Amino acid sequence: MTKAAEIEAKLTRGLSPERLEVVNESHLHAGHHHAGSDHHGGFDGTGETHFRVRLVAEAFAGKSRLERHRAVNALLAEELATGVHALAIEAAAPGEPTRF
């Protein structure tokens, strides 16, 4: 299973989103150096290390942006500890405006 599929499965199980998009943005970070990772030289942009998740879930109703991000980070703690270098989160409750 790919990292993207693992992320999607965990967020689906944990938050039951009505909308979910997991975008692999690793290619956008080619040439960046990842201190403390196995990418000792410039990162070539391959693999699954940088993601953007866009989701709308009832679980976010009445929650602050920080609380929403903490909920997503908690569900994806294993991925963040084992290879996901960056995670951009766009989280909304149903009925809230989104840019996606």
C-alpha cells in the first residue's frame, strides 16, 4: 500500500470525511535538503514524502484550526515518524468555505 493510500485510509477511518483528497506534492520539493533524514544531498522529488490533505468532516465542527490540525497529525503520527517529511492540512467542517 502506498503512503498516500495509508493516509487516505487512516483519515477515512478516523474522521469519516464527506470529502477527502490526498495529494502527493513530493515533486514540488525537488532540490530541497532534508536535514536529519536519509536525503543527505538535495532531494530529487521522487517518492512519497510531502503531502497535502484536503478534507471536510463533521468532526471539525466547532473546532479551531489548531484542533483540526492536531487531530489529523494524531491520526498520521506513524507516517510522520516514518518518512513523511511534510504535511499541509486544509481542514473544514461541512458548510464552511474551502479553496478546494
